[in-house]
Amino acid sequence: MLCVPYGRSKEIATFVGNQNNKTMKKIFWTTCALCAVLLFSCDNDKKEAAPAEVAQAEDSDSFEFQIDQFADVKILRYQIPGWEDLSLDKQQLVYYLTQAGLEGRDIMWDQNYRHNLKIRKALENIYTNYSGDKNAANWKHFETYLKRVWFSNGIHHHYSNDKIKPEFNKEYLQELLSETKTTLEGEALEVIFNGEDAKKVNLNKDADIVLASAINFYGPDVTTADVESFYGAMEVNPEEPIEVGLNSRLVKENGKLVEQVYKSGGRYGAAIDRIIYWLEKAQGVAENQNQAKALGLLIEYYKTGSLDTWDDYAVAWVNATEGDIDWINGFIEVYNDPKGYKGSYETIVEIKDFDMSKKMEVLSKEAQWFEDNSPLMPEHKKDSVTGVSYKTVIVAGEAGDASPSTPIGVNLPNNNWIRQKHGSKSVSLGNIINSYNNAGGSGRLKEFAHDEEEIELQEKYGKNASKLHTALHEVVGHASGQINEGVGTPKETLKSYKSTIEEGRADLFGLYYLMDPKLEELGLVEDWEGTGKAAYDGYIRNGLITQLVRLELGNDVEEAHMRNRQWVSAWVFEKGQEENVIEKVTRDGKTYYDIKDYQKLRALFGELLRETQRITSEGDYEAAKALVEDYGVKVDQTIHKEVLDRNSQFKTAPYGGFVNPYIVPTMNDSGEITGFTIEQPESFESQMLRYSEEYSNLSAEE
């Protein structure tokens, strides 16, 4: 048998049917047991050995979860428990789906900013070809900058949206470009150092949020008014509206607004053709007819770009519930679009976590009870919560907007009419959460928690409370409530506040029920009160203090989830002051928040949930704006500086992300796959360089 450690050998090329010459150009990984040589150079003058990869450790106690840390980021690894229990066909399905996802990696880079691909390719060529002093401070700064760019899929911070500032100057970069015979010039060079395109997504209420955002969903001369008039004039079926604009870039051509559709033969066509190739392979080993139907519709969607087909696919996908393998693939989340139309490319490949999924089925079956007993106004409650499902899954691979920075829970599809008529799928990414938990420390908890009781509650109940909040958020939160008849979608009515209001609404639903004995009655917790207290402590501590470590001093809160955690926490703190529900404590020059009455806090969460649902149901833009702007955007600079100073003692970075394991085919002499091994990358940079070599399907001028 032949073991192929890095995927694209001649044997693999034979196996996939000599699909095109591009596959042969990607053969850079030689066949050997656990080592490889990466040939990566624009001019091929130099060759640099890549670090050896390592097999996945079987014992999680000895598994090295964290492999790198730089700037404000730590890089983690995750395992794929239960892989060996899958049949060969199911393993092949996972492999093909992960390959399909990685083929679209460049799309996310280009979506994030129009110069990202050009900048990345230049920086990588410098990295692999520079032969000068690699101990110099400037070179170390260059390495850190490149890693930050890799992590963010571009030159803007993955969370704050601010442009990443290099700690070297333009003259040094020009020296590196010259020494490595690398070309980077014009706007793509200047923008690294100047003040242009400073925010990937700019949600400032006083800005033209489209024109002021560097995100590449719109041409650089397209305005907010252009977007609103273009999509506002589109006629859609009000009963089953498509997600207009989801898979296109809106630009001006000869003064006229036109869409560049993402599809085979259209924008990103070269990458999409590769995605289609592997999806067709996956369809051939689908577990059942429903899976095969969904994959077929996804393939058709990528070929045509039809949003009607996307809806057909979403319906088929949400109804394909019987297999052990599932996936997320497409242009999906709209958080990166200041107007909430354009979907970012994202893929996650999932294997069921059978034990945890059984436990979560209990919660899914009770979704109607949670809806009926919620504090929502009666007219805003659903008479029937349809098709809610929740599963804990094992991630087998991620790409696009889900990698390296990944969510820990997902609820899809996003189209509201599909959710109401056909239901949704909610998943918690169990092995991702496990890696986070195993890579963390208790130092920050002890620094920012008010007292020993709070620390003890967190250590005893915190992990389970966090998992349950994610589950409640996804299952009953996003699935709950209904929009009043005749009111448009939140994207239309709440505009730029839609995402943070929706995330806050789902958070509040989960918070309200985390302090409910029903959870213990259902067997989900051993102590509902202790779990609820730990959850409330953690949420307030994070919303008012610890998440500030993610911001540079002086910055407003921009990211939708950070905003929602702050406006939820700040609102209940303010409204509870008269009854001292949460006390702000200053001790030894340090600020803490101490919850004095958990039941009264629960009532405040319920009151805010009721109001947030009213805003959503009635499309009350002014109320949404007031809630977010008054409580969720501005930061107390004195507390912010204090928090940053207190946090400076910790070496653990505030952000975490992941490298993916390699799923490596084992083949016989006839080129047939006979099995797979799982191998872990030794370093972040080795995976990034390998991905750039194997999956660079778009030109720098895309």
C-alpha cells in the first residue's frame, strides 16, 4: 500500500481522473512517511523544507492543543474523535467535502479586501525566499505581520475590522521585495502603511457605511444609497423571498450598477469549478438519497448562481437529517456586509458526536415549551416551532470565513421563510469547544472575577453553562419569535443593526432559561441554580469587562457579537441600579461587577428579551438604533485602560483559531483509496504555505 502524506501526488491525480492540468501543477508534496518538501517560490530560485507533520495523538491528555502564539492570537489544533469508527465510504465523503471547502479558500481572501490576494502572494514569496538576517527585529515583525494576515484572511483584523498595523516601515518591506525579486507596488503596497481603507466593515452611524468599508462586496465607488436603491427596486415573492444579492459583487460599469455573480464561468469561476469537482465526488458516496439530492442542488447552484436554486438547496439540506456526515458550504453569513446582503464564503465539514447529540435532542424536543413560557408578547410567539434540531458535531475540516477563526455553534439556513416552513439545523462544534477548554488557563478568571464564590461557580459549572448557552441560543433563541404580518425582514427594517439585534435576542433567550429549573428537570444539568449563576456571572463579566481586551484603547465596539454582549450587559446593569441587582465594585484600584440578585437579573433579561423581540417583530429601526448606540458601541475609556493594564500580565492571547488536521488517503497500487490517516500540522505557517500552494485558484487580479 502507498501512504500519501500530503494529498496531491501522481497517484491522487490518477485517482481523480486527470481532471485538468491544474491538478498536476499542484504536485508539490513528495511521497514519504511523515515528511515533505515544500517548493514555494514565484521565481523558483529557492526551495525551503517544510516542517514534518505529526500523526494525531490518540490520548487527548498528551495531545498538544496549542502550537503557536503571536500578537493577540493563539493557534490551536483539534482532534477528530470517532474517525476510525466511520465506514470507508463515510470517510471518503468527509475527505471530498473538505477538499471542496479548501478549493474556495481564496474567495474569502478576495471578498475581505480587493488587494488581499496580491498582498498575500507577495508576503509569502518573501517569506519562502528571503535569505537575509532572520534574527533581526524587523524580520520578526514581518513574520508576525504575515501570521496576523494569514489568521485574518487579509490585512484587516478578523474581529475588530481595523487594518492590521505592521511594526516595520515601508522601506524595510521594499528591501525585502527587492532581495526576493517580488513585485508589490501601487495601491496594494501603499495601503499596508497609509490610512486608506482603514476599516473592513465600518458601521459608524455618521458614515456612508458602504463607501467607508473596505470589504470587497461592492466596487470602491458604490455608495450606501446605490445599494439601497438597487436592491430596494428588486421584486421578490413576499411569501418566499430569495436572499437578494447574497452571491454577487455589486459594481458600477459605465455608470450603471451591475452584479458580478459568483458562479462557474462568472466571478470566482476558477475556484468554483474546483469546488464543483469535489462536490460531485462527494455526491457519489452520499449516505442516502436526501444527501445526494442536496449535494446535487448545491452543485447546480454553483453552476448557475441562481438564488432560487440556493433556496431549493437549503430546503433539501435542512431535510437531509439521517446521515452521520453533514456540511456547511456556500456564501452564507452576512455579518461582513455593512448592509447585510452579501454572504461570505464558508465551509465546515461535520461528523455527528453521537453521545452529546442524544442529550441535545431533549432540548430540541422541548422547543415549543420554551416558546410558550417565554416572556415574549403573545402576538410575537410562534404557535408552532417547526423542525428545530440541535446536535453536537465533530469538525473534520473548515475553510473560508470559518477558518482559522471558527464559530463554536451554527444555526442555518438564514432565510427566514425556510426556517419557518422547514425548520433549521443547529450544531455545536464539540471538538472545537474541547480544544478551547483544554488550551485555556484560570489566570484571567481569578483576575477579573469579583470573589472566590464566583471563581468556584465558574470552575464547577462554567463549561457546561457555556455549552448550554450556545445550545439555547441556537435552538430556541434563533428559532423563536415571529415578525408581524406586513413587516419586512430584519435586514430591511433594522438595516445595519440587524445582526447585533438578532444575536442579542438569541443570547437573551438563552440567558432567560439558564436560570430555570426546567433544565434540571430535563436532565441537562445537575444543579440548575449553580449553572445559572455561573452563566450570569460569566456573561456580565465578559460583556462589561473581559471582552475589552480585544479592543485597542480608544476604539469603539464594532463587531456584532461584541456589541450585543455589551448592550445586553450594560442595559441590565443600568436598569437594575435602583434595586442594586448588579453592583459595580472598586477594590484596590480594580473594577468588578458583583451580581446581588440573580432572580431579579433574570427578570431584567426577560424584559429586554421581550423588547428586543418587539423591535424585531415590528421592525422598529429607531428603537434598535437607540439600544445599540446607547449601550453597545461606546466604551468607558478609564475602565478600558484599566482592563488592558490588568490583562497585560497574561501571556495567553485573547483570540484563538485553528489549523486543520490533514485527512490523508491510503491507496493501493491501482490508485484506489483503501483508507485514511489523520495527521496534524506541526506549525501554523506550514499549513498556510501548503494551502496557498495547493488551493490558489484565483489570480491576484481577481
